Amino acid sequence: MNSIKINENNTREFHVWDLPPLARVSFNENTRNEIFNSILESTKTIVELAKLIQKGTNQKIGCETIRDYKIGKYFIPVWFLNKIMGILFDKAYYAKIEKEIIAFRGPRGDVVHNPKFSWREDERIIRIVFRLIGDGHGGGEVSKGRVPMYSNSCNELVKQFISDLNFFGDVKIRKYVMKNKKRCKCIEFPKVLGHITKHFYNLDFRGKYARLSNEIYSLPKNLAIEGIKVFGDDEGSMKGTQIHFYSANKELLQDLKKLFNIKLPDFKTITDVRINVIKKDKNSNPITTYYIAIRANDLSKYHRSIGFYHPLKQRKLIHQLNCRNKVKNNRWNYNTKEMILKSVLKNPKTSYQISEDVLVNHRTVNKHINGYSDRGKIFKGLKDLELVKPSHSSEGILWEITEKGKTYKFSLNSLK
């Protein structure tokens, strides 16, 4: 069969003949009978058909197996369809009958129903691909190994992933919560979908082997941006005035920077890959994680062009931009503490909620609550001054004002 079709908008269109050869499809009964009746008009017998299939290929197939395909006992392998369509039919007929496919599967695993071929490349499949590169796994080998899965603690991202699987048809999923990570929800889905996405985009989803392929670099700009966005959802984080992308795979981060350079060359502050931390696994072997950063000058551009689906990360990005856009007035440091006290006087808040309320960087709010040192001088925080006290809630640590804090008056000497 010919290579995957490229549409006018530079997206690709995937047909049944583009599937991995070991994928298998099922037709409705009328179409299946029509196909095999037309085949047998040419070959006369199933024995001759078997000989025709084996001629010029390494595939061996028995007559009994072909009979089972004919009566619908087994799904028909794509390699078999491609062979007989290439010999006995034209592409137009193949394009016609692919619309009559009612289900597909791999050699193992669950069936996907109502696939509605052909599939036009859009944001859904790109999100699936990048989420499998990030917090997912593409599954093991065709006939053994683990099933593909995606996991995340963010409900919005999990719901989006489940919805995106509809790109392929009606997909059966298994949803559960990881025992060792109570907030982390896992979605398992049919093994064939992991092999299809690997095949379409020439990818390896295993963490240390994952690299971005030419198929990814060739994406239209809007789809490449979608990939960057969901990678940031899974592997990105707001760090003060920067956005960091993390991975234990150094080459993958280099590929991500290359994708930025190709599709978004106006981003000028992306750093080279840097070491984030070196840890040890259970066998005391060192594990190094890396990151690349987008610096403060490109934050507004990132918000306009890319952003996050992850609601908390998007909220933190907007907050950081609000802090940067605020008029600076060179306040004394105790003025920031006074603003924090006024904020928690209204009602108890987490440190991040306080930072949103007073439009001060989250790290700065924590410094003023817990104390800090500057050029050798130690400045007491609101906690040490007994002006606020912590309490625990489902949201985390809440800071509430004390009776002393309600009437306290600051001076420079009171902070030393």
C-alpha cells in the first residue's frame, strides 16, 4: 500500500491499510461475504487463494484459517487484507469497504468497536501520543507484556484522555487508583492502540528510549503546540518566574527544545538541558533527572501561544503574570507582611491562596511567613513573631491570624 496520505492542511489521514500488519479487523456479514465471493470468483478455490497469498511473501496461511476468516470466526489480519487488495482489487474498492469495518483488535487484548475509518489526524491523537510519552506507557510487545496505560492525579487530564480515546472508536478502558499513590488515577486501554500510535508516529514510549520522531517534527504548527502543551501538563511545572520541563531522558528534552526551535522560534529564553537532581534507586544506583526552563521574559508568550490544560498549572502561570504586571512601589519588607496579615484576617488561606490575593510571588510569601536571611541578616517570619499559626485541612496547611496578629504594628526593629 502507499504511504500515509497528507491532506491540504498538512495533517495526515490514516486508513485501515496504514495500521500495523498484525492488527485485525472485522466486517459486517454482508461486506465480508461480498469480499470473499469476489475473491473466489478470481481464485476459484480457497486452496488457490492460500497459494496466492503465500506467493512472494513470508506469510504462511492454511486453508482452514482462511475459511475461518470467511465465516467471521476470526478477525482478518491487516497484512492479509493488504495482500489480497493489492492483487485482486483497486484502492477505491478498499477505501469503500473500510467504511464497513465494525471493529478491530490486535493479536491479543480488547476489541475497539465502531472505528469509522478513515481517521483524520487532529488534536486528540496528538494529545494521546504526548501523554504516553509523559505520564503514560505504550504497552509491551504484541503478544506479551503490559497493556498501555496513562496515569495522573488531575481529574481534568484523566477525563480528557478518556474522551480523546474516542478518536479510534468505542474504546473499552479500565480505571483504577494506584495503591501506593492514592490520588493517582490510572487508565488502561486496548493494547492495539499502543501499537497503532507507535506505528503511526515511529515512536518508542519506553521512558529512557523515547525520542521525538520526524513524524512529530513534521506536524502542523497547531498540532505541535498541542503536543508541547500536554507534555507540560504532565512533565512541566511553574518554578517561580520560570516554567520547567522535567525528564530522566536527557535526549527527549533536547528533542523538545528542537521542536520549540522549529515551530516556535520566537521563544528566545529556553535554556539548554540542565541537571535537576541525582537520586538513588532501591539498588543504590544513581538516577539523574534533567530539565529545560522557559525564563520569565517568555512567560506571557507561553500563556498566549500554549498554556496548560492542567487547571492548577494554568492558574499558577496566570498568577505569575499578574505579579509581573503589577506596579512596583519598592515597599519596605514589612509592608508585604502587613498585606499577608490583612489577607488571612479575612479568612484562613494556604500560602498559595495568599500569594494570589496579594499578588506577590509564592516563594516570597513563604519567606515572609517562615522567615529568611538576606546578606547575613536574619529576618523573622510571621510564624516566628507569633502573628500567624498553621492549621491543617484537605487543602493543605492553612495560615490563620492570631490575636496578637490582629493588632500588631510593624517596625524595622521588630523583624530582626
